[in-house]
Amino acid sequence: MKNRFGLFGVVFSMCVILFISGCSNLPPISSAPEASSVPVYRIGTGDQLQIYVAGKPNLSETVPVRPDGRISIPLVQDIAAEGKTPAQLGAEIAKVLSRYVRNPEVTVIVRSFNSTYNSDIRIVGQAVKPQALPYRAGMTLLDALTAVGGLTPYASGNRAELVRRVDGKEHVYRLKLGDLLNGNIRDNAALQPGDTIIIPEKLF
């Protein structure tokens, strides 16, 4: 009987740990890239895109990205383009075309850059100098925090969040900026064009 209760206690404890760990952290942000990496261009409204389908001139067109962020080509209607890279959009178009064409090869080329897509890194809330920073290759959380002078005395750095658009959808990641500024480099992470860092005030 004693062993049975002991085993139950171990199993119960493991379940509690798994539950807590599943709720405490959102998916991690990718680690910082090498300094040689370059930012990728993301499509925005007003851009002119050349959609080339290899061996299928009747499916290849040059189209504008509409104000709603979408495009249409033969067999592919109203597909979202805004916020995606040309490679991502090409892969999605190929996936749709695969219903009608065997192994389609799709290339997306930006012919005219009229996008209003904002690639700045925005830091809002309890930063010493909250502002929008131009994105540069290899930029990390620590770089951004240094540029805005760090956190104010009222900042709750370990409750900060990063908002990032991925494939047209907003994703929120938990940050531990207080730990990062105290030397825990594991909490550093790569930034992407258009990221927003929100630093809340301490709860008194």
C-alpha cells in the first residue's frame, strides 16, 4: 500500500510539472544568427510581383498586391501575400497549383517595391528611450535594449513580450529582459523586421 501511494505521488508530481511547464512559456524565438546573415524582404501592399510557373506561361503573370494584402493568378484566387517572403509565397502558390499541375515550380520576383511594410523594430513601454529602430542584419534583443538605453526602474523586464507577424498572423513570445540585462545571455534572441517589444510596468 505504501509503495502504491509512493508511485501515485511520483506520477502526480510529474503531471503537475508538465502542466506548469506547458503554461509558463510560449514557443522560443530562434537563436541569434551569425553576423553575416541578411534580413529578408517581406512583401507589402502595392508591390508588383512577377509570378513565374516553369513551363506554364499561361499561369505566369505579373500582378499587384492589393490593399487587402492578397493577389490572384489563374487557378489561385485571393492568396495572402503581405508579410511573406517571395520564397514563402512561391511555395504556397505551388501547393495550390499542385491540385491541377504536376510538380509545379513557382518563382516569385518583386518587380516594383512600393511596400509600406514596416521593417523597424519597435520598443514600447518602460524603456529609457522607447522608439522605433531601423532593423539591421544580425540584430538581437540585447542590441535593441542597448540602443534604447535599457529599462527604466519601473520596468518589469521578465514580463516583457515580443509580438511578431508570421505568415500574416501575430504571434506573442515571452521575454526575460531583466535576466538578459543581468548577464543571462541565453535569454538573448534574434530579431526580425517588424518585431515589436512591449515592456510593461511593475505591479506594485
